[in-house]
Amino acid sequence: MSFLPYALAAWLFFVGLYGIVTSRHLVHLVVCLGVMQSSTYVLLLAIGYRTGKKAPIFTSGVPTKVGAVDPVVQALTLTDVVVSVVASALILALVIEIWKRSGKLCRCSAPPCSAQPAISCPHGSTTSSRLRSRQP
Amino acid sequence: MTVLCVVLIFHSAHGTITYWFGGWHPRNGIAIGISFSVEPLGAGIAALIGALMTAALVQSIDYFEEEVPPHFFVLMLVFLASMIGFALSSDLFNMFVFFELMSTAAFGLTGYRIEHRSVLQGAINFAVVNGIGAFLLLAGIALLYGRTGALNLAQIGQVLSRHGADGLVIVAFGLIVVGLLTKAGAVPFHFWLSDAYAVAPAPVCVLFAGVMSDLGLHAVGRVYWVAFSGVLGNGHADAVRGVLIGVGLLTALVGALMAFVQAGLKRMLAFIVISHVGIFLTAIGLLTARGLAGATVYVVADGLVKGALFCAVGHLARRVGHTDELIAHGRGRSLPLTGTVVALGALGLAILPPFGTFVAYSLVERGAGGLGYHWLPPLLAIATAVTGASVLRAAARIFLGLGPAEDDLLVAAPRGEEADEGMRAAPRRGFLLWGPAVALLVAGLGLGFAPGIAAHAVQHAERFVDRPAVARETLHGAPPAPLPHVHEQIGAAGYAYGAGSAILAVALAWIGLYRRRIPEAFRRAAGATAGPAVQRLKLLHDGVVGEYVTWLTAGAAAITGLLALLTR
């Protein structure tokens, strides 16, 4: 069993993490989250993979002597995919709401806490209030 | 649902109830199916979830200005189902699925009032940080499955105990613990929590604060005892204990300090949740049956009290239109009942004897004493005192109008944060607003008077931590181990800590109100020593998700690395 799938999982995980940490755009953030989640798919599938074994589909006519890769991890991966789609969809819905209300997606408006803004805002806070007033 | 869960507590007292979905019973000790295992401690948490959900639903009828849309209730019920599933599941992957379902419902509910940008930002921070926590949890589960070929906790424990603890097991344990602690909001994974709790509607906060955070901790206890105690328990227990108690203490003290410098009540309560999560984590981290029993009783009693406080805050927000203690200064005078609830709840947080939280604290205190950790209970008592003091100070300002209406030390709640700001202070019949608060408070404080609750909890915890017996019971259908005989008596030291914490809370609240009356020299000295640290701590909580994730990564690396180093 090659170590490559594990290396790939680790790579995806850290690339996604780097993307999230440095992200300044909300859609970019969601995509990075997706990249990170992909690493868990690869990890799960790599764990269940057996070299030279068939897909775990047992019907008449398919010889069962060869053995099959572990079907449990594939079921887990499928569940994981479903879960991640739900999460991404919900976050994207929130992102759309942000865009509707403030007209921008970069992370440069005032953060929710009252502490000093960590990133200075080139647009100023007037943009968002002006746009918001246009909304019904 | 609450009634059902209470029934479950009594039924499972005779032995763990295991339900195999679809009738896939284990053969020869190998579990193929997915199961729920109900033991009294887990059922107790489930009952707490039911009680809080009932209160939250009742309050939400009157809380919202507009007609409550059906999807709010649907989300709440999904949230209820996933939390109870998480509390009862004994299958690691199912725990992950319930964890994700719970998170998804929760950030939907956080972003319920989408009018304000800070609400959306809080919900996104919540979603991103919890999402990453879930990936870590899943990665840990995957590694563990690769090693053991099992997902049932009891069976994982059986397989693991046949081998030694090698790097893979340690890393898997570290990843799972970090994933669960992210949900619980332990330092340094807690940043999302204050942003999310501050913006969620008050009835939703009742659930978030009362039980969602504590569920993560309960799961840490379960995963450790059922799956890992065989392999890590002998020889490596000190390492695990050290790491868990270290993180717990840090969380308790940082949370308490941050709570004390908040002016917005919701944000203050969020930090109190963090602080108390630290206390529970320390209790679980003692890795003794008494610590576990103490943590569970504490979670239930404290959860009810925190739920009552959030209900009261909801009532205040609805009637006064603001929950910032400086802005709402003296405007709560017309709500004496709510004020009483908040003040009593604050004393409950500060473990005033003989209420429920105090009984739980005394269990933890004796658990720590049994291990020779005599320095631990005073530190925890300080954390409870500071959290109680913050709420007492806010209550004195809002409901009695004491003290000055400005204080440069406090962090004001940012605009839009008070999600109820736009709400008119409309006089309503109001019973549904304050009724749940009173009921939860009475239940939380009254838990201390339930006869023999401490002894029962310890008995069941003793049975729970006996991993081989639990595994035999789950996998082979063996009869449960007999309940050990336990006699619990609260010692003088326990009463001393309880009373000390309550007195300290009142004293600190007074200092918070009348700082100016303290001699100038004292104030300057205190400011010079604590000022820069507090300022830096405040700056860390700035709502930028990238920084939160950096902290999460650093924390995860530190915890896993420490575990690996110490078990070497």
C-alpha cells in the first residue's frame, strides 16, 4: 500500500487550512473549507483500500474469491459528502445574505467585536450603510 | 421528550440499555450494527436537553415580535433530535454525524436574525471553526477505524486494549479530543463561541449555553472511558490527566476574566459558558469516577441555571430593548422578578451552598482531593466566584441602578450585536417570557435537595468507568456489574469553598461597581499589572475567522504534541 494517498490527504488538509487562515474573501473561504473536507474523503478511502481487490459489489456472476475493498469506509465517505454539502450550502446562503446587505464579500468591514478592527477598511463603513438603506 | 428522558434515567439505573438499530445484534462480541447505549449519566444529559428545549420553545412563542415561521420550530426540533442522538449514541461515526447535524441546525439558528452583519459574521465564524473541528474529529475516527476495524466504542476499546499505545493511537485520541473540545469551546478553540452566542436569539442561547457546549465534554468523557481507558489508562493516565486539567484550568480562568470585562450580558454569559466548560473539563480530566460524576451533575445543574439566566436575559431584551448593562442601567427596575432570577442565578453560578451547583462542585472537590490535587479546588472556586460576580454586577446595574453608568474597563457590545436592539419595548402579558426562567432556576438550584443525588451519580459513574464490564455488557449481553456501595458526605472544606466563592463573588461585584472608591494607589498598581494582559486578551477576540483558525491549529498541534511527548 503506497503512502501517496495519505500524503495527498495531509496536503489537501494543510492547503485548505492555509487558504482559510489567509482568506480575505468569503466564497474563497467556503471553497477552502471544501478542500479541507476532501482530505477526509481521501483519508477514509485510503484506509479501506486493499491493493488488487475488487469493488465491494456482490452480484451473481462476480467471483467473490478475490475479496473486496472495505465497503464501510465508502459508506462513511458518502455520508461525509452529504454532510459537507449541507454545511457548504448553509454557509453559502449566509454569504449571499452578507452580500445582499453590504454589497461586498471581502473581509474588510468592521468585525463583530468592539475591539480594534484588525484589518483596516478601505471602503469605510459608509458604503455598507448606504447600500443597506437602499434595501427595502 | 423530557419525561421520556427522565424515565430513561430510572430505567437505565438497573443496567445499560443497548438498542441495536435494525436488530443487528453483535455476534461473538463483534458489533456490526449501530447502537444507542443508554446509561444514567447520558440519560441525565438527555433529560437536561429536553427540559431546556421545552423552556426555549415556550419562551420563543412570546419572544419574537413577528409570527414565528415554521422553519424555526423545525430547526429547533432537528437540533433537539441531534443533541439527544449525540448524547446516547455509542457508535463513533454516528456521533460524528449527529455532531455535524447539531452544528448545522445550530448555525442555522444562530443566523436566524439575518438583519445584522454581525449576526451573519458570527454564524459564519461558528460554521467554519466547527467545520474544521469536525474534520479533525473525523480524521481521528478514520485513523482509529484503520487500526481497529471497529466503530462501536466498546469494541474499539476491546481491540485497543490488546495492544500498546503507539503513535497512531495517541494521534487519533488527540484529534478526537480536539474535535470535541472545539464544539465545547475550550481555550484556545473558544473564539467562535462568544461571537455566535452573542448574536443568537435568546431562546436559542438557552440551548447553546445550557447544553450544547457541555455535550462535547460529555463525549470526551465517554470516548476516553469506553474506548481509550484500556490502552491509555495504565501508565499513560497521568499524561492525559495533565493535558486535560491544564486545558481545563486555562479555559476556566481565561473565560472568567473575559466574562468580567464584558458589558453586554449575552457576551458575558457566553464567556461564563466557556469558563464553566473549563471547570467541567477539569473535573472529567481527573479521570476518576467521582470527577466524572461531579462533572455530570455539574453540567445538569449549571445548565439549568445558565438556561434560566438566558431566559431572563431574553425577557429583559424584550421589555427593555437592550441587554448592555451600561445602556440598560437602571432600566430594569420595573422587572423585580427577572432581577431576582438573575441575582439568584449568579449566586448559583458562584456555587452558593446548598444549591445544585454546590453539590456538584463538592464532588469535584473531593475527587481532586482524592488524587492529592489540593491546589485545584481553590482555583476552580475563584473561577466560579468571578463568573458569579460578573452577573451580580450587571444585575445590580440593570435592576437596581447601582454604580456609575459608565466604565471604561468594560467592553461594550458592538452595534447590532444586541440582536434585539430594533425591537420595540412592547408591554406584553409576559408570563411566557419569565415563566421558563423561574422554572429552570428552581430546577437547577433545587437539584441540590434531591436526596442522595451525589451518591447515585458516583455509583453509576463507578460502573461506567469499569471498561471491561461495560464492554462485556454491550457486546456479549452480560448482566451489569452490581452497583458499588457509596456513601457521599459533603465535608467542611466543601462548604468553606462554596461560601468563600459566594462571598468573593459579592465582593468582586462591589469592586466592579464602585472601583472609584478604592484608593488610587491600589487601582494604579492593579492596572499596571493586569491592564496590558487584559487588553491583549480583548484584542484577540476580534472576530476575524482566519485568526481563530490559526489558534485552533496551534491548539490542536499543542495538545496532540503534548500527549505524544508525555506518553513517550
